[in-house]
Amino acid sequence: MNMQLQTLFELIQCSLAYMVCFLLLPYLVLNRQLKEKSLTDKFLSCLILGNIYIINIVFLIFLLHIPGRITLILAAILPAFFIWKKLNHPRILQTLLFLYKSFFKLLTGEAKIRTIFRLVFHRPKKVLLRTIKKSIQHIRCHFLEWCFLLALSAFNIWYYSYQTFHTYSYGTNDLVVHHSWINQMLQGNIFCDGIYPFGFHNVLYFLGSIFGIPLVSLFRVFSVMQMLLIYLSLYFLTKKLCRSRFMPYLGMLIFTLPNLFNFQSTMRYQWTLPQEYGMIFLYPCAYYLIQFFDRKRAELVKEKELTKKRKLYTWLALYQIHPSTKSLVFFAISFSLTLTAHFYITIIAFFLCAAIAIAYFPTVFYYRYFFPILTAGLISLFISVAPMGAFYLQGTQLQGSLYWALSAMSDGNDSTQAADSEEDDDNDTHSVSDTGKKTPSLPSQAVLQDKGNAKNTNKLSLTEKCRQAVTGLYHRIANRAVVYTNKLKNANHTLISSLDKEYNSHTFSTALTYATELFLVLSFFAILLWRRPAARNFFAVTLYLFLMILLFSAEDLHIPAVMDHARACIFLAYATPLFLTCLAEAVYLIIAKPMHYRFYTELLPIGLCALVAFLTIQNNYIKKLNIVYSIQQPGEMRCNYEIMKKYPEKDWTIVTTTDTLQVIYYKGWHYELNTFLGKMAPFKRETVETIPTKYVFFYIEKKPIVLESFSFLNHPIANSGVVSKEHARKRAYYKTTAPYTADNRLILESKFYYWAKAFQNLYPQEFTVFYEDDSFICYRLKQNPEHLYNFAIDYGYNN
Amino acid sequence: MGGGIIVKISRANFIVITTTLFIILFLFQFVNLSTIYTSKATTNHYLETTDFIAKEQTVLPVHLKDKKTYSTAIIASSDDTSGSIASEWCLFTKRSYYCFDSLSTFRKDFSKSCNMLILGKNTVTTEADIFYLDSLCQKRIHLLFTSLPETTLIQKSPQLRRILGIKQVEKSDFKTSGTTIYEGFLLGGTTVYPKMKIRIPYFSLLSGTKTYMVGNIKKQKQNNIKNENLPPIIWRNGTQKNTVFCLNYDFFKDQTGLGLLTALTADMGSYALYPVVNAQSVVFQNLPYCANENSDTIKKRYYYDSKALCQNVIWPDIVSILEANNEKFSGMIAPKLDYKDSTPSDRNTLLFYFKQSEKISGELGLSGDQISDIKSYEKKLKLDTAFLQDVVPNYTFSAFSPGQMPESVYGAHLGNLGEKNILSHITTLIKNNDTTLASENLFYYYNSRVLALQTTGNGFRHTNFDDLRLKALETSLAFSCVSLDFRKVFYPHSKQDDWTKLSKNYSRYAKTYRNAFNKNFQQTTVSEASKKARRFLALNYSVKEAPDKIHLTIEHFNKEASFLLYLPNKKIASVDNASYTEIEKDRYLITASKDHVTINTKMQE
């Protein structure tokens, strides 16, 4: 099959599998509970519950040491079935009895098969027709919204799947590590490398095991589904925050179309990685926390009202669980999911929740708010940490990166102190520089004046004394103000220059910095004045962006850096459209208020979206294709697919670098290139090198890849040159720890190329070209497994 | 009875039932009667009257032997059978060739079109020969050693070892405990021959070699000997410019060499397409047997007399074995075996076998065997002619298997249309030998009309060497002609000649060893095989390769022609003007229906 068609098929397969398990299954189980909810609520609830359920099911079967496809299916279906039965009270027995009777009626000829079919399928048919009718009605009412959403999603799918569809290979080294961990899970070994947040791995393991989707396919295409969900959670949060129906699309549009952000901010969305998977649950945390405040407020008002009317018990009887409690539960689950997927997301989620908490000050400290939130927080921590804790107690060690993270955090503390001391030094420097300019600073001037006038103090009248004191105070305050203004100015400059690394436009980064600061103050005052949730939410979003800016610029500002630039820029970019949407929404609220937010006021956000899109296209400011750190040539991945598909399992070996090892793990065998060539260097007649499989494939890069080096997607993959005799003649390092780095890789591949040419002369019929393109060639050798060929030959460059 | 139920049927029903019964009776009887009245059992359906290919219409060695333009040179002394086998192989594969008795004569008449050199026994003896061979390697001429030079010479000469791909001589004489042929060499896949214990020099090979056949070693696992270190028997050494094939044992004593040459040369290119006969036949020598001789001995063994044994025991057994293996019957009638015995041949018995043979679409020919003294052969011919012309006057015999009959007795009569002899219209002569003779071609024109076919094996006895020969001939020609001699059943000498044992042997042979070939190739009577062999000898062909296509052009195409295609790295997508079947992995049987065939190929999955 054509590789692009294959990719498309895999994309559809993975997306459908994910949607069935993580959206449809929870929806079917919680059908009644979700009945009255909005589409957004339904979607987010299903997504979050589906994830927490399946992730923990996977943990459970591994904790019980019963991993396997059947146990996984049973563990996933049985509890879901019982919950469904408990919640929906289906008449299973009656249905079975009816089927039984119908069957006998059919046998005795009392009923025709058509009648029975009609009776059996009456309800499903009704439900189906109702669903179709509702869907059509929904689409008709929200046609333009759907058009916007689909258009933006289509662009994103094209943009982020470009790499998958064109280079086929893994875009970054990290994928190999995660692939190896899930490979181990498939062999019944979770946390093979130590305890690590395995939520993402559990999801992929589940999809791979249940649907039999190869992991390589999941790692190649799952990123598209992941990216769509990240964009959708931004959309859902903006939808929650905006009154306008169309304003949320502005956020999505800004994040989708213009070339605003540095390529690093969005490049990781192309790849299937745990951090990006965790990002799906970041904004739902905010969504549910804000929903909790809204609902709680409404509940308290209602409660107060009914208490006055002495009808409190009537109200309480209405609910088994308060809506606000449900929101808090979902918040807790979302928060725990961030921790289950990746620690960095939890840090950002913490900043986001802190921003919301500050915005809702002092409400947040009322006991009716504080204790539920605190409990939710603790529960969420428990949910996410408990499985890892259980494994830790069973004796599994922490994964290396966690030790690294912990040490980095301790280093961070050290650096905090260092930063503090550096900051002090800076302050001194500033003062020195002030004095250096020989413009005496105001405080010292005041001091001098004070000293000069000290002798005459006693002689002065009380009025004069007061006047002098006021003047002194004025000077002192003015002096301080100047100092702080200067500091702020400097900080602002630092921020802007730092943000220039994140945004592609200096004007934009300047404007955004000032806008953030300005609206932080304005929204604060708006809270003081109106205490409206809209103002609080706007403040929370602004504060969150400000925190993200600080996080990103921490190193430049000499404050403790929680994470490195490369990571922080992702979250800053993700927060930017959220802030801009809220800003536009604030303007919309003010402008449309006199018109009472009638339907025609929606023209404003629609026009704004159209204008942004038009200007972006008009000025050719559309996002450029991103970068990729390819670790395989496209041909290599194509061959992997072909071989895995067409050759019997374990009947073949691939001789190549280590980049393909995880892809073919447990399907075939892998023989490392440096070992292969190393055995015949130097050549000895008695050297015997055999590979005991019927088929042996040899992957040769004609243009060896430079690992850790990126290339733009519309450019050729970063390579270190073309294989040549000159390079083959050079001495290669076979036993080094990193044999496939730039120069040695080129030398090894050159030797390998000429070995293949020489071997082909000896075995022209058996050693044939399996695949070849400009930068890659794959040879296939068919040998008799009962009498193996000796690969050790003198090919002329055996040094 | 008094309490019995009386069922009354209406008159109409009675009539319907009776009529139906009559119709059924009539239909059944009609089939039998029609078979009897339309029977043409005493007519020879296999007699060729039209499209008869005579010797002059075929490709003969004269057409292929050319001293200036030969592509294959055969170096062998006149007493070396490998030379004749190689010549026969060139004839069958339609290669231009020339035979030389030594390397020096070849050197004198070296042709630029030569691309392959077949070297017989003791053709490389001196350093000069080795040096010359090395120069031939540089000229990209492929070498094929039907047997290796002296081991001492190999030990001495590193240059010769390099040419042959030998790393070192482990033992100059070694007895194997059996042999193994690997998959992809001959048809039939990997085969272990535990009883093929041969003495060979034990070599270890260099990298760049491919081994097709090895000798087995006792306690190989216990001694921790890898398969790659087993004594090689047949291998290929790839050098940068040419290919050298080596046979470490003399397989050219009989026609086995034909198959080995085909299998080895097939591995020289990306594919191999060559013509085959595509005929599998079984010759039942001295069956039907029409006399009741030696009855006392037979009765002691079987409680039947000879005639009854043949009709009631042997014939049903044979029919069931033939049906089980989809084989065709070719019986060589023995009206009598003992011409000194006065017991006459039975007319009814003969007619019985003609009818039975017709039912299973078999063919009947004449056997030349008898057990009396040598003088009785002439008498036999006369008596048989009289008897057969009396009983089946319309049956023209086209196949004759002389058996032990001296050539001087039948030679003059064969194909002599002017003579009124039973052998006058014979077109197929079955040369019934236990093993094929290397001195004679597998099939050749006895005279202008008569084609002689050598039998390729004995159906009652099958050794490891027989199996190797069978596989070799199937690979090379898709041809086998098995012989089963029933003389020893009617005149047994030992317990081994008991029919119960012989029938088991034959059944086992057919089911185990021939079954795969029976399935893939066409089952024929001897006359059909002869017709196919004539077509095979008559045709010539040329092959051209284009990307994903193989063009085959056939000269002297006559109705159909079969080819074997060895295509190791690709597979057939479609074939124009021919049908094809995959007989084994990478091997296809192409049956051309027109003189130009295009084979479309695609990459193997």
C-alpha cells in the first residue's frame, strides 16, 4: 500500500479507536447523567472520565500482574458494564427473555423473522433516528460555528500531520524512549525504566493491545488526535469564558493561522509525547474550577433564598450530588490527569489554578469554597500518585529523569539563592551606575540637606519644621518612585527582549507585555469595582499569562527558573490566544452592552475573526511549516512497514543503526551496524559472521542523518554528506558509546555501502535491492537458514 | 399377520410407481449397454497419425555444435560420461556448445561468445591449467567442475583454492553419514538422504560461497559442528567477476547430472527459463499377462492361479494406486512369458484387459520379455503377432518395451511400415533400464520414426540415489518414466518378489516420492510422453528480458510447449499467451499456447 494511504488509514484507525474508547464508551455508560448537559460539558466529561478510567484500569492489571489482551478487555468492559447497569437500569433480563421467546416463536412458526426484527430493532432505530434528527437540528442552528471549527481543525490536521505524511519517520529522539517503555509494557513489564508518569503510555498501550494497532503507527499518527484535543480544550475554555458565541474561534484562529510564535512553541504538537498528551487536561482544570465557582455561587444564593423561605430541605432533596461538587470532582480528575501524564503540566496547572484562586480572592478562602477545593486537590494528588506509590512499595525504583527533576529542583533552589544574590549585586551595580553618572541620587541629596540644616534645627519654628518634614518626605517618595520606575522600565525591557525569542514580531511582544501589565491592573480594579465573575476570569487569565511570561523570562529576569525556555515557550504560546480572546471579549462586552448582546452583535467577533484571517493571508503571514529532528530516513520507515507486514515474524533481521530498533522490537531481529562492521575490521580469513534468519535486510543511509539536528519540513533531512570511498577509507570507531554521531556515522555508512556493493558481487541473485531512493537504500538477502552465509568479507575498507 | 395393516394404493399411483421403476431400470441398463456398444477398446487412441514429428524436424546436435560460436564449452575426455551428459544437457536446453578433450585444445579454439565452461574429470592437472582458469575468471567466464581436480593439487595451489572458494582441506578423504540437499536447488525442497554415504574430500569454504548440498556427520550436535562447517558436496563460489560451480562427487554417472547442471546454471542469473517435457508416465512391463503359466508356484503363494491373481488381485490394486495418485496406465502386454510352455494365451483375458484399460484411459503396448532361452525371442515375436492380430486385429500397437529382448531381434522391425509385423507401426520404444544409461540420451530418435524413451526409475525399488535422480530429472525436464516389471511377480525368485510387498513398495513410492511431481506436472501414457518429447526436441527458443517482463519466443511451436521458470526474487503478475502454475516457491510451470509468450513480473512480497 502507498505509504501516504497507509498513514491516512492509520490516522483514521487510531482516531476512531481513541474516540470509541475514550469518548463513546463513557458517553454510553453515563448517557442519562449527561442528558441535560451542553455538548462541551458532555465532551469534556467523557474525555476526562474515559482517560482516568482506562489509565487506572491499565495500572490495575499491571498491579495484579495479569497484563494481557483478554484481561485488559475484561477489566475495561466489566466495570463499565456494571456502572452502566447501575446508572441506566437496563432491562437486560426482560430483553433476553423476549429474545428467547421470539426465537421459539420463530421456530414454531408463530412469528415471522421480519416481525421479530422489527420488535428487536424498534428502540435502537428510534434512538438512531432521534440522534440523527437532533444532530441535523444542532448543525443547522450552529452551522457557521461548525464551519469555523472544521476549517480550523482541517488546517491544523494538515499542518501537524505534514511530517507524518511526508517523512513517515519519528520526528524526535524522545519517541524512541517512550516506544521502548510501551514495548516493555506489551511484554508485561510496566515501569521498566523506573517509575514515571505513565498515563500517556497506558493510553497507547491500551489502544495498541485492544485494537492490535502497531505501536509504530500509534507513535506516528496519534499526535494528530492529541493536537486536536489540545486545540479543542483551548476552544472549550474560551467558550466558557466568553459570552459571545464566535469569540472563542478568535483564540483558535490566532493559535492556528498566523506566524506569531517561534517554531519551538508548536513543534512538539507534531509528535506523540506525554507532555503534549497532558496538555489536553490543562485547560479543563481551569474550566471546571471556574465552573465550580459559578455553580457554588448560584447554589449559595439559592440556598440563602430558600433558607429565608424555609424551603431548604426541598432544595436539598433536588440533588443527590450538588452540581458544584461534580465540577470539583471533574477538576480533581483533570488535575490528577495532568500529574499522571507529565509533571510539567502539573506545574503549569498549578500556576493556572493559583491565578484563578487569586482572582477569586477572598471568596476562595470562605470555608464553603476552601475546604472542598482543598479536599479536591488532595484527592487529585492521591488519584495520580497512588498507582505509582503502589508500584514504588512493590520495589520499583523511580525513573532516572525523576531523580534528575528532583536534583534540578534542588539546583533550582540553589540557583534561586544565586539569582537572589545576583539580583542584590545588580541593585548595587545600579546604584553605582547612578552615582557613576555623577548625578547624586535623591536620597543622598536629602541626607546632605538634612545634615546641613541640622545645626539650625533648634532655631526653626514648628511650621518651618513641618514644612521641611513634608518636603523631605515628598523628596524621599519621589526619589523611591524614580528608582522603582527605572527598575520597572528595565524589567519591562528585559521582558520584551525575552519575549522576542518567543514571538516572531517585536511589536507584538512589546504590545503583549504592556497589554498584560495594563490589563492586569485594569482587571484588578474592575474586580474591586464590580466583583463580576467576568472581571475575575479576565484577571485570572491575564495573571496566568503574566505568570507564563515570568516563567519564560525567568532566566533573563534572574528569578528562579522552574523549567527551561524550550518547554516554557510552549505554555506561553498556549496562554497567549487565551488572553487575546479574553481581551477581545472584554471589548465586545463593553461595545455590545448597549445593544443588549443581541444576535447581530455577533457580527463583531465574526468580523474580527474574518479580519485576522484576511490580514494574515493578505500579508502572507501564515504559519510556516515546522521543523523536524528526523531520526530515520523516510525510506527506512517505509521499509520497516513493508518488512513487518509482508515477512513472517522473527524470520528476518535488520542490520542498521539503533534508530529502528524499537520500531521492529518483538517483530523481527536487529543487528547493530557498528557490531556488524566491527567484526570484520580488520579482515581475517577465519572470521565468521552469520545472522541466523532466512531474510536479512541491510539499511544503508546514502546521506547519513545528523542526529539532534533539525531541518525544516519542506527541506531535505539534515545530513552529514554523501557516502563516499574517501569516507569509507577513514578509520571508524566501532566500540564508542555514541557510534552514530555525525562523522563516525558517515564513515560507518560509507563502509557499509561499499561492503554491500562487494557482497552483491558475490551473491548477485540472493542479495538484491529491496528499496532505493536518493538518500537511502535497503538490500534484502535471502539465505538458507540451515546453511548461513558468512558476511565477513574483504570489501576493501575493513579498517 | 391378521393384525397387519393393509395399505391401499390407487390405480393411478400404481401406474406411476411401475413406470418410474421401469424408467430407472432402463436408464441404468442403458448406460451399460451404451458403454458396451460404443466401446472402442480395441482401437489405439494414442496412435499418432497426424502432426507426427520425425527426427529431421527436431533440433539435433549438429545444429547446436559450432566450433566458432559456441556459448558453452565442454572439456571432457571421451571416456568421461560427464561430457556426454553435458552435451545432452546443451541439446535439451538448446545451447550452442562444443566439446574439447582438454583445456589446451579449448585454448586453441577459444570463442569470444563462450560464457561457460564445463570441466570434466581430470581436466585440471597442472599449474598452467590453473593459471589459465584464473585468466578465464577474469574474462567473466563461468566455470562448472563436474568433479574437482585432485585433492593434492588443491592443497598445493592457493590460486586453485581461491578459484574454487576453498579455505582449506580439512581431510583428503572423508566418509559422510548421509547427505542433505538444501531448498531452492532441486525441486522437492530440503531433502536428507541418510543412506547416501559417500567418500569425498572434506573442505572448508571461504566467505562468498553458497552451498547447495552437504555431507552429514555423525554426532554433529554432540561434536558442536555448525551446519556451515559440514563437508560441502555442491557449492558455488562467487568471485567479483564470475561464478564457479563445484561438485565434490561424481554425479555424472547417470542422468542425475542433467538436473544438477540445470539447477546450478539457474542460479547464475536473476531468473531461468528453460523448456521441459512435462510428462509423468508409468510403464507396467509384462502387464497385462494373458497366460496361466507357473500356476503351481503362484497357487502356493496366493491360492490363486496366475490368471486369477492378475485379474482379481493385481489389477484392482493397480487401478486403486493409479487413481489415488492420478497416474495414467501404460501396460506392456505379455501374451505369454514362457514360450516353451504349451499353455496358450487366453483370448478372453486379453479382451478383458483391453476393456479395463479403456475404462481408466490407459494405453496398451507390447512387451518384449520372455523367460525362455534367447532363441525364443524370434518365436515370441511370431506367436505374439499371430495371437494379437487374431484377437485385436484393429489395434495398431504404437509402444513397445523390449525389456531383455536383444536389439538384433526387434531393431529391424521397428518403424518398418512395409513389413507385416506387430512392431511395424511402433513409434515409441521404451528402453527399460533399472538406471538411466549415461551413454544414451534420456530420449532420442531410434530411427526417423521411432523415439526411444529411457525409463528413469524402478517403481518397486527406490534408493536415495534414485530419489536424487528423480528430483534432478524433474527439475531439468519435468520428466519421469517409471518402470514396474511384473515378470518377477509371475516367476518369483525370493520373498521380496511377493506382490503384497511389491504393491506396498509401489504405493509408497507413488505416494511419497512422486506425489508432488504428479500434482504439478502432466500425467501421460508413454505415447503421450513420446509426443511431448518430440515437441520438446523440435522446439527452439529465445528469451529477452525487459523491466518487469520476460519475452519468450518459440521456434517450431507445435500446439503447446512447456517451460519451467525459476524466478527467485520476483513473482509472476500475469502471463500472455500461456497459462502458469506455481509448482513450488519461486518456480513456475509455463504452458505456452502460442509461439510468443510475455511473462509480466512484479517484486516479490
